[in-house]
Amino acid sequence: MNSGEILTAVLEGGDTIEYVFDANAPRGGMKHTFFTPDKKYAVQFFNNPADARNPRMQDRIRSIVGIYNPTLSEQDGGALGNTEKTAEYFRSRFCWPVAIVRSPEFGIVCPTYPQRFFFGADASSVLSLKGKDKKSNWFTGRNRRFLAPAELGDFRTMLTAAIGLSRTIRRMHQAGLAHSDLSCNNVLIDPKSGSAVVIDIDSLVVPNKYAPEVVGTRGYIAPEVLATMELDADDSRRCLPCVQTDLHALPVLIYEYLFLRHPLVGPKIYSAESAEQDDFLAMGPMATFIENPDDTSNRPPDLEVTIKSLSKGLERLFLRAFVDGLHDPAERPAAMEWETELLRAWERLIPCKNPQCSAKWFILRDESSPVCPFCKTKVTDKIIRLGFKSEMRGKKGVFREKSEVIAFDGKPLFDWHIFSNVHNDEKASTDMRAYIAKYNGMWLLVNNGAEGMTSPSGRLVPKGSAVELKDGAVFRMTDRENGLICEVSVT
Ligand SMILES: [Zn+2]
């Protein structure tokens, strides 16, 4: 066969797909990849023919493409409870295999990643990166200095990527699936748009199916997996990749996105004798969080922005993940907890007024000391906090806080700010129902389509009209069922 020759693959189910043979096809650890002539799909075959013929492996991949597939609606044979809307949501966030190749040999068909996950020609003036995929360590490690400023995004887009990633991993774990090799290589990010896509899905660990033999990637392997790697696969002390090991890799990635550094890479020397042994101890049995409050032996001397610069909720989660849970997998926060706390932090995100600030946005941890942790610029404006409360069922007049928002000019509000039974997730509508605006020195909440919004005095606020956000003001976001009330406080 010659490079450029067009071949035909037969899929399970009988359809066919054409792909372009390439003698220098890109090769990963497990598979090599060809592309369809229109480059919309990758057709992948296993490097080792024994893998391709393994019926247990084939069976596992069939269930990934079928009944565990969150990018396909239940109606079309995908995951249980999945609607077309949620399937579409996850299609752009997972590079999930769409079909199985039967002939010429067993293989899989995956969509290619969207263009935004490949570097363009002007991504770097030093390196030639055009066409390379955007592995996240390009943005979070030392290589960052080679990239054009336009590639780097800001704190807000990195927080967006962290939210997206925690949501996709939560969705996988909800189905009982573990990724098993979550790392900077298998999650591509585009800091410009704040998007993240999870790739290499065929190494997923599926419940009650034969697990793939994945070792993981340096820096992301859970310490207990690394520490027991030398043991035989059937030794009961051997720790294998599972949901709990994903729950180590996930916060490593989130920490990298938010702080642009690795949570375990610090100045501590674990073994002076060999670099290999030092690395094994640093990532495995002796791993120490660089921000461990009780053990500062691995703390870099120049840490300025720390977990204390984020929301209190995120600080607690990082301590659980990297102090309590670093060597005790049962203590690690679940992906859903990360999603929830990152979203809470998102609602406290405000722009930094310093035009030179590298982060451009920061999480306001404390209303009483409003300072950007990245550039130390103080907020001079008033701080306006909206507390959204719902009436407790069966207890008229008793309210419980559902969420809060710190205002900035242009802050959009959605259904989850209006109804107690709507949450910011893949099911929610993304139509903006209201927004906060600063107008002639007044802070306003402008109705953009929330029906039944009422002013503090009880008058209807129609679309296009506004409520002034004064200290102590209380009003209804809607008078419909499950409507939230909003309480304003100004500091
Ligand atoms: Zn700043």
C-alpha cells in the first residue's frame, strides 16, 4: 500500500467508511491513526494485533460505543437517560468513539477534534506549532513562555476549562466509568475559548468488564498506583486505575489550570542518590502537596497566589484532595463536588481593574478585603452581593440560600438564578434571563426575559425594565412556581 491510497473499512452494522492510508500514520502507545478524506473522522487500529483480537477488549469497546455512550441519546442506543440535548452537549466535550471497524481488522472510528484544539500558524514566534494539538501542559508549564499572548487566555477562561472538565468527568463517573489515564495528554484545552475536550476514551474502565492495561502518565498517576506498580497484576495489594485514581488526576489538572504549576512539584529532594528514585518517591509513596499547611518541606519559597487566594470552598477541596486524600483515596472529593465548588467560585469571579493584570479576572474570596491576588490591585468600587433564596417546602416565609453572585457590569443571569429547581448543568438553558449593569453610577438588574419579576415594592418588572440593586433590597426573580427571591447587600 502507498501513502495517499484510499482504503475502505467495513463497520459493525454493515456501513463502510473510507480512509487515507499513510505509511507514517501517527502512533500512540496503543494505536495508530488514519483519517477520512474529509479529515472529519479518525480511523484507528491497534499496534498489537493480539489486542485487536482480544474478545474481552472488543466487548469493552462495544459497550463504550453503545450503552455507556453519553454522546448518543438513549433513543439512539446511547447512555441511559441521555436526551438528544445532553448528548449534543457532551459531543463537543468528549472525543467519543462513534463506530467500530470490523474489517480489515478490529478498530474504532472517532470524530477528529475541533479546529480550536490545534495550534494555528501564529501560535508561537519561536517554535513551529502549526497543526499540533493543544495538550494542556503547553499552557500550564514552562513552555508557556514560547506561546503568543493571544493563545494564553486568562484566569476566567482557565476556570471555564476547569468547570467543563469536572463536568465531563462527573458525567463519566455517574455512569460508573473511569477514564484511567486522565492527564495533560488526554485532555486538550483551548484557553482562548475556555474549552476542554477529553480524548482517548477507548481506555475507559467499564464496570464488570476486563480492564485495559493502562499505566497512566507521569505527574497524574495516583500515588498508590505508582507505589504498587511493580507488583503482579493479580497481587491484591496492587492498586489499579479506577474512579478514585481519576479523582487524583482531576484536581491535578484543575490545580494546573488555575495556578499554572503542578501541585506536587516543589523543591523537596526525596532521594539524593538517583533522579529516578527521587521522581518515584515525589509522585508516589512520599508525594507531598506543595501547599500542605502542616508539612512545608516541599513548599516553593516564592508562592504568592495560593489556594487561599481562591474561594474558601475550593481551598477546602484542594486540601481534601492533596492533604487528606493524597495517600487515602477514599478521602478524595468526587467530580461532582469539584463541579459544584468551581461553579460557586465562578459566581464570585470579577474583573481586575488593572489593565496590565495577567489574570484579568479573580475570585473575590472576601468582601471585606477586595484585592486581586494576582496583581494586588484593590477594588475601589462598592461590592454588591446578590443572595438567591428559595422558600422551604411546607414552611411559608422560611427561606434558604441557594446561591450567591458578586456583581460586575455585564454579569449575565440565567434560569438557575431564577428557579430553585434549575441548576447550572448540561440540562439548563443558556438563554440570558437578566443581567447586571452599572448605569449613571447606579447598579441595576435588567430583566431580559424573566417572566413575573417583581420589584421590592411588588410591582411587575417587564422585559427591558430594571430593579435598582440597593443595600437591603429584596425582590422576586419571578412570581412563578419554584421562583427565587433575591436579597441585595452592598459593602
Ligand atoms: Zn489583577
